[in-house]
Amino acid sequence: MVPRNINLFFVLLLTPCFCGCEIIKMDYVPEDEQIRNSFGSFLVKPAEVTGHYANMDIDCIVFTYRSEASDSADFWTLLDDALTEREWKCTLEDETQRHYERIFRKTGEQLFHSAEQMRISYNPETKFAVVAWVQADSLDPVERFSENDEASFAAKVVWPRFERLAADEKGTAKIE
């Protein structure tokens, strides 16, 4: 009886490995409260905050919100001020979208170097903002976010979700 149970245990343990099944799903939809508490500096006079995607393995999040900023200039000024205080550097800027990066070097207290990239899109007509953020750890120092392994995950998973939401003028898109 015992050997049979052990064999059953191994079959159940190894089946997901060989069948491509997921035991633990790493993706989840972040809650409004989590977004407001952890990503408040990305929010400019927020209303209707909606989480779309996050991952427990790769530190990332995609969410949307409506802003009560008076106009586009007000939105970008308030965002730039908040992010500059937190050492974010703007790496791309146009009328509707900005990209920011932040690099932290490993210190005695940190185990890894850290590189983050945040992208935000804003539609002034609908006051709809889309935010995507990815954080990457590295044993080696990096100068840019794109030098990390997580950059390829972001290119395949996070940035496409961001682009689909940003292209949705009414802010009603649902993404998987």
C-alpha cells in the first residue's frame, strides 16, 4: 500500500512538469488599494483606478485610471514633479506618452542592482491614463533597463498590454 501511494505522489508531482500545466499561476489582477498604496507616485489626481495585470515572479504591473487633472499640461507637470522627486529620469517624451527609468546600484544593504522602467500614456480628451511598470534585479551593474533579463519579458508580456490599452481611445479595453 505504501509504495503505491508513493508512486501516485510522484505522478501527481511530476505531471504538471511534463504536461505544461500550471500549479501556481503567477499572473493576477491587482486591486485598486494595492495600486494606490504601492504606485501612488504614478497617479495624477486619480479616479476610477483599474488593475489589468501583475505578476508575482517578475515585478510588474499594468493599470489604468481617469485623471482629474485640468488639462494635459497640468497632468504632465504633476507627474514629472512627483517622479523627479523619486529619482525617475524621462527617457522618451511625446504629446501622449512618456517613458521613465530609474537605476539603483547595489549597496551594502541591497543584494542586487535594480533597474525600473515605467511607461505612461495619457489621453487629454478622455482623461484616461495607462501605466505599466517593470522592475528588474541584476547581480551586475547596468546603465539601462534594457540591459536586464526582465526587459525581454517586458517586451513580450507587459509593453504589448500597455500598447493595447493606450490605443483604446475610450479606455474600455479588456486585456488578458
